[in-house]
Amino acid sequence: MQFVRPYKWKFLALILLTTLSAALVPLRPYIIQHTIDVDVANGDYRGLVNMIYLLLGLLVLQALIQYTHTYLSGWIGQYIVKDIRIKLYGHLLRLRLKFYDNTPIGRLVTRVISDIETLSEVFSQGLASIIGDLLQLFFIVGFMFYANWKLALISLTTLPVLLFATYVFKEKVKVAFNRVRNAVANLNSFVQEHVTGMSIVQIFNSEKAEYQKFKKINEEHKKANIRSILYYSIYFPVADIVSAAGIALLIWYGASAALDPAASGITLGMLMAFIMYIQMFFRPIRMLADRFNTLQMGVVSTSRIITLLDNDDATPDAGDFEPENFKGKVAFKDVWFAYNEEDYVLKNINFTVNPGETVALVGATGAGKSSIVNLLTRLYPINKGQILIDDVAIDRYKLAALRSHIGVVLQDVFLFSDTIFNNITLGNKSISREQVWEAAEMVGARGFIEKMPGGLDYNVLERGAGLSVGQRQLISFVRAMVYNPGIIVLDEATSSVDSATEALIQKAIDRLMYGRTSIVIAHRLSTIKHANTILVVDKGEIKESGNHETLLAKNGYYTQLYNMQYKEVG
């Protein structure tokens, strides 16, 4: 309801229309009763015509109210869905990477798309309609008892049966819909994951196995939906039978009483009106069961959305330090880090990089090199120790300021399905096309960009499928260069390209690193011979440090790595 608050006046108008619509419903049988018992019984033709006009006017008024009610409820529902979806996506942007490490992407897609769409149905069909149906029942019962309390009691004799059937139906369908929502989430997760990893599926000839897995998940989805369909197919015929039984009891008692209206007080018009009342009364009860299920689906979706919104595992942004530039001094002091708070992947990391210097991190896969980079940009929190930039702890920096001064180029370049220009600027309006061309010229990417259809406006397709590996890497260099960072981080930026492309990219790296503090994660040791300091990382610890010649002279870890690569090259 907090999302309704910005539209409270429209929501109050909706409630008013709902109340007015419910109040007008029982007027039609009342007018028909008066027409039969007064105008028709007395042969008053003029009165009959007036009643017909009154009925037509009532129908037109109800149609106008229904139109306004339907449009307004749908309008409010769509605006609320928009607001919730924006808030939820904004919340997702602030969560730490640890959350995404443990959460299937397909489930998050379900939360942002399907679950919020369910809320749209709650506001456009569920909530206002339930209030309207309940008010309609209240007004109908009031008119019935006002007209004749005996007929009202007889008419409602079958109501307990219908209420019991409705309750059972509501509970059964609630369980069925929960299964449907879980099955949808499983389908989303499976399809998203396997479409993304389709190359692995095909390379290892596992199409048949994955197809069978999908059939099994889809079968569960089908069974969950059929179970809900079964409950619907049982409930509505039962509701119709109960409603018909109520009308039968009414006619059985009322028809004989209507033959002697003077003694019973029951007229033919009253009997006709009560038949209409019963039909009007049982219809919203049948609909209420369906409305409540819509509401329950909304409750399930709301619970999931609120659980996600209540997840406060976001990177704290309490710092207020926003320097215009970084000098570039980086210091790790006794840093310990674990992804699962038990098994430390970094242990007692200590090193300092002075402004303009280059430090290289080398070691086997899984040694902890990338984790060091992730901590510097605060993608993950430190367990123990401290990281300083320009002698200021990184948690004292405003998060946006910290990351804007650190340029990161990863081995696996991620490009969005968008233009080259938008992939470089990432929506930053302050970066002009001239600045992008200038940065592209500096890293040697301008030539291939100009040859692409549309130049900077060329759409690279999903994950950069329209570009080669080397071209994607060069775009990532332009992206880093255009932000003019004080610190540059290169995470095995040349390990995925061939030797010819590597030579081109190495020039871009030299341009990017010039005059900047650089942290390089190296796969090929030949690329970091000129680094000021080389840190050899093994099992989360720094085993050796020094320049290339010093480390070779030690004949330790670095020498072993160097000799292994030399033999591979030889």
C-alpha cells in the first residue's frame, strides 16, 4: 500500500466509484418489482414508460461508472507496477556481487517481471473488485431484508454450503498457484542459464540430456497448472448448483405465497425481484473465490518481492570523501578475505604501489589474484585489514567517486546489446562523441570502429557477438580510457587473444598505463617483465615480491612459473 500513496486521490476516487457501483446494483430488481406490482398491476401505461426510462438511465449510469472504474483501476495498477519495478531494479543495482553469486539469475528475472506483473492484476482486478463485490453483497442483503425478511432467509438457506465450498476451493487453489509460481521460476532459471551456456551444451553433445531435463521441469509446470484447472472445473459447477437450489427454494415457497399477497405480503413483483437478487448475490460470491486467488497470488508475489527488497546485503556507501583525482598510491595492509566467511582466499596481504608505478600479480589459477582486484573496487567486503588509496581507507570514499577513478579491464569483456558508443559511455551523458573518438585513437581502436557499419552507432549484439575477441577487448580499453582513471586494473587482458592481436592490444595497454598507477594480473609473464614490482600469489598468500630480475635470481616460485612458460613456448 505504500506504493498507492502517491496516487491516493485517484485510489479514493476508485473506492468511491466502487461503492457507488455496488449501491446501484440492487436498484434494478427494486425498480422491476415496483413496475410489476404497481404500474403493470394497475394498468398504468404512463408509469410503465417512466420506469423503462428510469431503467435505461440506470443502465447507462452503471455503464459509465463501470468504464471509469475499469480504466482507473487499470491505470493505478500499471503506475504502481512501474514504481515497484523501478524500485526493485534500483535495489538490485546496489546489492553486492556475493548476492548474485548465490542467486540464480532466472529467479531474479521472475521477481522483476512475472511477480510484479501479478501485482498488476491485484490492483487492476483483485483489490478494488473484492471491495466492490463485498459492498455489493452488503447492499443486496440489505434490500432483501428490507423487502421481506422471510424470503431473504429462505433465499440464503444454501449460502453456508456455498461459503464452505468457496473456502475449500480458495485453499486448494492457493497451494496449486504456489506450485505454479515455483514452476515458472524454475523454468525461467533453466532457460536463461542454458541459453547463455548453449555453446557448452552443443560442444559436449548434451542436447538430448538437457532436453530431457527441460521436459521434466516443463512437466512439473503442466501438472501444477492442471491441478488448479481441476479445482476450477469442480468449484464453478458446484456454485451453480447451490445457486440454482437457492432459487428453487425461493420459488417453492414464494410462488404459493404470491397467490395470496394480502395474507403473505409477497407479491409477484417481489418474487421476481428476489430471483434477480439471488442471481446477483451468488455471482459475486463465485467471483470472490477467483478474486481471492488473484489476491493470494499477489500475496505470494509480494512476499517474494519484499524479501528481495528487505535484503540489505548492499555495499555500504557511508563515505563522504570525493577527490577530483587520485594521485594513485595503493596500499594493502594485513588484508584477509573469504567469500563464505570460513575459507580464506586471501591471507595477510601486504603491499604498496606508489603513484605511477606498476605492480603485477602472478600465480596459478585460483591463487586469489582477481580477489585482490575485487576488494580494491569494493565489489566484496574485507574481512580483516585495510586498503588505502592515497593514504585514505577506501570505505571513507563515496562509492561512486572510488569506482570512477579506478579503470578495470577484464579478461572476459562484457558488452551489452547496444551501440559501441553506449557500451563505452555506459549512459554517462557528460562524455561526448569527440571524447570517445579521442580515447579510441589513443588505444588504437579508431580504425576498426570507423570500418563498422554506423561507426560508433554500430550495435554489437548481445555480449558483443558482432565483434571479435580482440575488438571487444579494445572497446573495453576505450571504455577505461574515456573515464580517465587515476588507477588502472588489467585482469589478464591479453590471455584470450592470438599473438598478432596481442601486439595491437599491448600498444593499447601501454597507452592506458602511461602515467597511471597500474595493477596487472598477468597470465603471460613476458608481458610484465618491466613492472616495478611483481607479486607471486599462491593459495591466497604473497610468497615472493620484487622485479623480474630479482625474482629470477631467487630461484623460487616465480622462477618455476617462468621456466614452465618458457618450456611451453619452446
